[in-house]
Amino acid sequence: MTWTTGAEAEGPGDARPPQRLALFDLDHTLIDFDSGLAWTRFLQSRGVLPRSAEETYIGYARQYVAGSLDIHAMHHAGIAPLARHPLEVLQKWARDFQAAMAPRLREDMRALVKQHQQAGDLCAIVTATTRLISAPFAHLFDVPHLVATEAEVVNNRLTGAIEGEPCFHELKLTRVNQWLADGLRPPRSLADFSETWFYSDSANDLPLLEAVSHPVAVRPDERLRVHALARGWKLID
């Protein structure tokens, strides 16, 4: 994809790579709303998507909460209607979307990210949301690393398919490991960090939450709350 959030690798001038890693889920974690629904409504307001698009999206969101989501079907439903537009148009809309979302960011979550950054931690947003929608929020939080579901592009158009593996459920852990190994210089692994955090609201993220030294449940869904309390994990409500 052509959407970026800034530098995607530690530069050669870094004398010592960061020793701690902080990962953040996006929807209902860093932000207290659903970015995909906000994007759908944003495009509806511009006449790009039909009024039925919101109902379709909410149906998939319910499947996500229930743990029965087919992410490939959800991705296709949201991205395929945009295939007639060139990437340059989508990038313009994404910039406008970023400006529209800026007032909706929570100051407490801005402060949390800044706290990790000021401590010298390597920070990344890790989300199942496609990069087209999630990159504007990475910019707003000033997080240069984004691990997201990637939309396939052919001939300067989206196809409606996912490129590679989606950043979803157990594959979030897979994608994080791939990013650390292939997207950073020098290559890293979770074991290379003295401490690791992952902030999330969803039980769908349990594989990655279980893999870090500091799992944090942020306004968690019912399944994650039960699990977090049983394991003595930190909760942010």
C-alpha cells in the first residue's frame, strides 16, 4: 500500500535500539469509537457510499463482538465499493478524514502514548482495521509504526481483497512478529525487549495480549474483562 505513517524502521544512526515496546490497539482502545464506522459515515456524508453501507458495517461489527467475524468478507464489503476510485482520490479523502477525526481523540490516550514515547519505548499501533482507515489515526497520535490489515492494490485501484494475512485475532501476533523481524533495522523479536505492553479492548486480541509482559485491558468487552480479572491484568476503564 502507499499509505504510510512516517519512518517504518529504526534509522542507522540509532546507537542503541529501544529496549521496551508498547503496542496499541486502535478501535475502542486508543479511540473510544469504531474507526470503520466513522469512515463509513464520513463517506456517506460525501455521497460516496449508499445509506445501506452503515447497516452493513454494523452487521459485521456485531459478528466481531460475537467472535464469529469473517474478516475477509468484512474487508471486501467495505473496500470493494471504493475500487472505482484511484488511490490519489482515496488518499485525499483519508487526509480529510484525519482532519475530521482530530477533535474526537481522547486526551488521556494521547497522554498515554506520549508517556511511552518520552520513556524511549518503541511504539506501534496494531489493528485489524485496514491501513487506509487507520493511518490517519497513527498520524494524529504521532505513532510512526502501524501494523494493520493491508488492502490489495492492482493498477492503482483497490481490489477489495486483503494483501497477505489480515492483522486479526491470532494473526495479530504473527503480523507483529513479521514487522519486528522484517520492518526494523536491526531486526527484532518480542524476546529482545526487556518489557512489552499491549493495550486492547477485545478478547479477539488475547493471543497478542498473552505474548507481552504487560497486557492491559482498556474498557474491555465482557470476555476480556473476565479473563483480565482472572489473570490479574491491569484494567483501564
